[in-house]
Amino acid sequence: MSTRKCGNDGLKSMSNAKEALVSDVRFILDECARLHTIVQREGLNAIPREEFLFSLPHPNGVGHLPCGRAAALKLTALAEEVARRGDVTKRVELGTLKAELGKLIVSRFLAERRPLDIKQMDRLIQSAIKAVQRHCVTRTHFVPCHLMSTNDPERLVMGPVTFHNRTSFRKLLLGKARNRDDNNPARGNAHDRSLLARAIRYYRNFKWVAEVEIANCDASTSTTLAEEAVTAALDCLHMLLGVQWTGRMRVGGAGIPNDRKAKLMLTHSGELEPSMSIAWFGEVAFPDGWSTILVSPDFRHLQSLCAVALEAAVDPDLERPLSRRFLDAAQWFGEASRDSSPATRTVKFVTAIERMVMTEERDDITSVVAERVAALCFDAEKSREAWREKAKEAYNLRSRLVHGSISPRAPKLRRGAGIAAEVAEATLRRALEAFGIDGLRAESLKSERLARWFQELLQWAEKAEVAGFVEGTQGSR
């Protein structure tokens, strides 16, 4: 008897949910009718601006039909429901869903005058899901970057992201351009050729271009994920190559090869004194042949781990808590690396450390961070106590900055930012190694389990340091 009752309750709940959706669509249509009547009687100026800004496509296919703010909110809620049912929440922009829903609501219930009932509501949702899924295609993006002035290596692969130098990208681009014209003769018109030529001229201002494929997303989401993935790969490069060498690297930006600046000053005698300077975006001056470090065992190992973490950057459906945690920390680290202010660099570096090692603790955060950093980073060259003190110094400096007890222009911040960078870089590297490929690909991991893992790490570190068993043990952590 109880089972039957539960089943009936479930059916009733489902029916109520569908009735609510029907009611929402009816409200949207009623608002359109109300505003349309006002326009017919009093003109467009009679509609408040905040109402006029929200509209649906006009039933005759020309122009728009005002629907008002309240109806737009109902449409947003309906779009979220469609995204949930179609399992495309992370792959389609809500705006894409709302546009498709708006067209379907107008065509079915205003143009075709279908009855608004549960049956038609189900059909509307299924049609919206199919319409949105047509937007989900696989795209390969080419994202221009300012990395370094040297031409080696020809390609730098970071998992799903490949950085091409000019030579490599030119080869790739020529092949794609030929295929484009061969497969699409209609694209050979003058306007299209001009557009392609202007795009190529823009890319010529960059010495590096990143290639990344994003699968089964709409255009807007695909572009966002591509740019985020390339930036995440650059964040990893900051960590692998060192902050001091990579701070001028950038993803995208102005399509100009350099930044020319002028300065005018008046001397004490009243004479006008000009000066000029020039800087190249991202022009990190690595020496020729520098790329030999890319084949060293240490670099290749860390690169392979970054590649695994970056898999989550191009696939929004991958949960992978440890990969997400590392990419979040790497984002803070990368933004700090590219920042020019010692104060904000310090805040971002320490935030990267926190994101890497914190598991929702609330008491004595400084000690928790310092102990976990020390357990991760100590080795034969630097003791746990040395890392503990560096971590505390960086954390305390960050706390003084964010709580206003020290000026962001204080001279000591330059040294403090260097310490924070050192601690953050070591923490991210060692945590990445400790997580390993299996950990980075794990689909579920609760914060409590990670906290226990850190506790086990602290116990291991205590025993290892006491026994002097340090060198060569990193892989067992």
C-alpha cells in the first residue's frame, strides 16, 4: 500500500510540475498580448523602458514582440529546465536556449495557434532540446598568444592544448585554407576572402598560436572554454618554466607586436624633455636552444600530469575534483605571475596555495596551510621547518594586505611577493606529483577524504624527517 501511495505521489508531483510549466508559458503569452495592446493604443513610448528591453520574435517573422521583464524571467526559468532535461547545462549558453524557446513559443502558440496544454508543452520542450542540440558541434579554436621571442620549439604540447610557433601555424593554416576553398566554393566571394585576409593579418602580430578542440558545445560556450583552456595551459607553463621567466606571456590581447610609449617632462630650467620606450608583448628572451629543458625527465613528468589535469578544462562534464582544484589554484598562480603589482601578486599567490591545500578548515588557518605546505615541499635541501616559516611569512603578509594593516605600496612587499611565488610554485608542483594520474582522473572525492589524506601526509612527513628518509621519496606521497 505504501509503495502505491509513493508512486501516486510521484505522478502527482510530475503532473503539478508540468502544469506549472504550462502556466509559465501562458503568463509569457499574456504579457506579450498586454504589451502589444498598449502599443496599439498608445504607441511604443507608453511602455516603460525596462519592459521594452525584453522581447520575443514577432509572429510575422519581422521585428520583435515586447514581452516584459516578468515574462523574460519565466522564459529564463523554462530555459534552465530545458537545459536540465536535455543534459546540456554546461555545454549551451542560456541565451541560446532562450532564443530557441522564444521562437518555438511564438511559432506554435501565436502563429500556429496550437492549444496550450501538457501535451503541447512536452512537445515544446522536446523540440527545444533538439533545436539546441543542433548548436552543439565540435570546433577547433586557434587562440593567438604572446609567449617568447625564440622560434624553438616548433610546437609545445600541453595535453589538449598545442602551442604552435609561426612556422608550425603557417603550415597548419595553409592546409586548412586550401581545404576550406576546395570544400566550399561559395566562400570564394570577395567579402569572404577579405575577411579571411584581415583575420590572418591580425594573427601575424603574434609569434605563437594555441590550438584546442572543444567537443559538442554551442559557439559561445565553445569559445569561452577554448580561451579558458589555453589560459589554463599557460598557467601550467608559468609553474613549469618559472615565474621569473614567464611573467610577460599572455593569451590574446591587442593585435600589435609591441607597445611604444612616450614621456614628456619639464626640467627645473623649464626645458621640455622627451623620452621614448618600447616593449614587446610576451617577448620572453629565452636563449636559442632553451627548449632542451622540455625533454628533461622532470619536465616531461610534470608536463604529463598537467596534460591530465587539462582534460577537465576542455570537457565541462568531467567532475574530477583534484583536477579542478589544481586548475583553480593554477589560475590564481597564473594571474599572479602576469601581475605587475607586488601586493596583488602576493594575494594571488597565497590564494593559489590555499586553494591547493585547504579543505574547509575554519580554525588556525595559518598553521594548517603552513603544515601542509611543509609536508608537501620538504626535501634534502630544505627542511620542513624552513618551508613552514616561508609559508607562514607569505600567509601573514597576505592577511595584513587584505585586512588593511599594511600599505600595498610597502617596500617589503617586493621581497614578500618573491617568497609567496616560491612557496606557491613548490606547493602546486608537489601537490600535482602527489595526486598522480589516478588521483587527477578520479571522478569523486569529498573534502573530508582529502582532509584525511593531508593528515596521513603529515604523519608520513613526520616519520620521514625523523628517519632522514627524504631524498627520493616524493613519489610515495
